[in-house]
Amino acid sequence: RATIEWSYDLLTPAEQQLFARLSVFAGGCTLVAAEEVCEADLDTLQSLLEKSLLRFSNERFWMLETIREYAVERLACFTEADELVRRHAAYYLRAAEELGPSLRGTDQKHLLDAVDKDLENYRAALAHLEAADENAGLLRLSLALSDYWWLRGRPAEGGSWSLRALERNPEPTLLRADALRAASELDVLAGPIARRQLTEAIALCRRFEDRALLARCLNNLGVVELMDGKLDTAAALLEESAALRRREPGQVGLGRTLGNLANLEMRRENFAEAQRLVKESLELGVDPFDRAIDHSTLGELALKTHDLSSANVWFCEALRGFAALEARQMIARVLVCLADVEVQRADFDRACTLVAAATQWEEGVDAIEDPDFITERDDVLEALRGSLAERDFELAWNQGRSLSLGETLDLALASLD
């Protein structure tokens, strides 16, 4: 600490001010963020770099944690500290709102990685908005980040922010309706909660005549009812959503609704209709995450019709997609499906390795456990324990648990050779 303090004392007043200001960033920042939030200039930034009080790598400025802790203390001595924290939150609110809609686009992986790099800044912005009772901003930021939380396997964290923001913003507005819709996606496995959220959201959409948002909410409620086994109710909701989306410019979101209708028809054992729907979804050019879901659905359809070769191909395609996005919960799910294929092929060692790898990728996901997934995984495990000697099971299991994502992908795709 004495060394840091000595270095700080040697700085010019402008360098001391920027040094303190930069501590507002948690986990570093880009040049653009430093310029906008801290009014940084390149000469002063370069001087701090040369004095080893600031680091630069991967196009980001950052501080060693011990140095940042000292900078935070210095910032507290400036009268502008509160204003700087407010500007930081405003910057990341705007960044999230600009980025949010694109998280469901074709550049999904790059944008998710961008949010990853600034995740601590987004968390800090959320915490500031909550502490400062900036309730509208809190609702907007929790909404803008909702797709990120889901796609990155952190729905519990995102859901917690959404619920707290909704509690602070009870006014019947379209913003609340959209936030309820987003919260329902994070709580989709908590059926009663999601159902209440979507019922309120749908009423608001009809009241304010927002057809695009209404279509999204109807789709989500259809998924809730589908997961609850209420197939006729789910069908009516999903069909209304699809009809609305077919009339929207660009038919935004139609592929997702068609994919959900395909799952519904699969549960009804209308396999030909399910396949038609999911292929139509793919033809619409859905985002990479939804494309991987559609590939997984085609795998499930093939598995149900005992076409193991096609099932394996489609599940491998889904795994490629989810692995590219690092979607842990979906990687785990597809690995169990691939293990099921191998059980039916009587390749029990390979199946055991795959399902063990799946349990590894489940870890670190804060989602509510999907009962359908748990049942499928447990059925595969029961078949394996009845088919493998204890020693063989243990060897295959330990191998699967030790695999990296790349090694897991190589193992699964080797079946295509």
C-alpha cells in the first residue's frame, strides 16, 4: 500500500483525478467507456499505464485489485464521486438497451462475450440503481439483460433482479408488461409464478394494443401450459401467437413459436406435423440458440421414431450450436440425449461417459431443475447401472467427468465418422 500511495503522490492533479475516477469500473472498461464516464483522454491514460497504476489488455483498461481498492478510497475524497457512479450506471443502462435486442440475432456469440467482459459493471449498475431508488432505470436494465441471463445459464440471478425491479414499479405500463414477460422466461420452470406474470402482461398488452409484445407473452404462456401438460390450452395460446407473428413485419419471433408448436405436436405424437413445424422454423432463420433448439427437437423426433442414426446427427448439430454459445444447461441436456442414443445402440461405456460429462456441465447453472430432464437423465443412468459392471461404470464415469468442453465435443462428434 505504501508503494501505491507513493506512486499516487507523484501524479499530477489531472492524473490523480482520472486514477480515482477509473475505480468506478468493476472489472475494467473500454476506451469508449473511460472517455464517456470519466472524461478520460489518451495522454493521461498512457501516463497511468507507464506508471504501472493501470493495465491494458484485450482492448480493456483495468487495475490490479489492490490498486483499485486504493483508487476507490481516493475517489471517495472527491465531491464528484456520487455523480460518477450515476454516470457509470447511466452508461451501462444505455449500453444494455442498445445491445439487448441483438442478443437474439445472428451475432449472438460475440455479443454474449461482450456482456461477459462487462458483467461486473452491469451488476454494479444494477446495485446502484436499486440503492439510489432509481426504480424505472432498475426495471429497464433488468429487462435489457434478461436474454443474457437466460442464454448464459444464470436465470436465478436475472430473475431475482427482475422481481425486485417489478416490485418497485407497480404502475400498469407497457414497460412493466415487457418486464413481466422477461421475468416469466427466467421463471418458466416455476409454472405458477410465470403464469401469474404472463396473465398480467397479456392483459396490459391487450389494453395498450401492443400486438408484437402480446405475441411474445402468448408464446411464453403457451410454453408454461405445455410444460404443465395442458396441451389444448397451450395450443390455443401458441396458435394465437403464431397468427399475430405472421402479420408482423419480418415475422419476428415466429420461428420460436413454431418450434414450441412442434414440441406440442411431438407430445401429441403427431410426429410428421412436428417435423414440418420445426423445419419451417429453421427456414425462417432463427438465432443460433433457437436453431440449436430446433436441431435438438429434430433429434428427439428421430429418437421417438427409432431412427437412431438421424437422432445422433441432429443431436450432434445441436451440441455444436450450444457449445459455440457456451450454453451449459443446454449442453448438458443434449449430452443426455446422445447418451440415450448410445444406450439404445447398446454402447453402454460411451453412454456412461456422455452422461457423466453432462452432469459436469450442469454444475454452475443456477436454473430451476427441469423435471423432464431429470427424468430422462435418471432413466439413462438406471439403464447403465443395469448394463455395466460397477468397475466399468466407474471408469467411464470418471472419464466423462474429466473432459473439457472441446474433448466432450470431440467425443460426441466422433460418432459421426
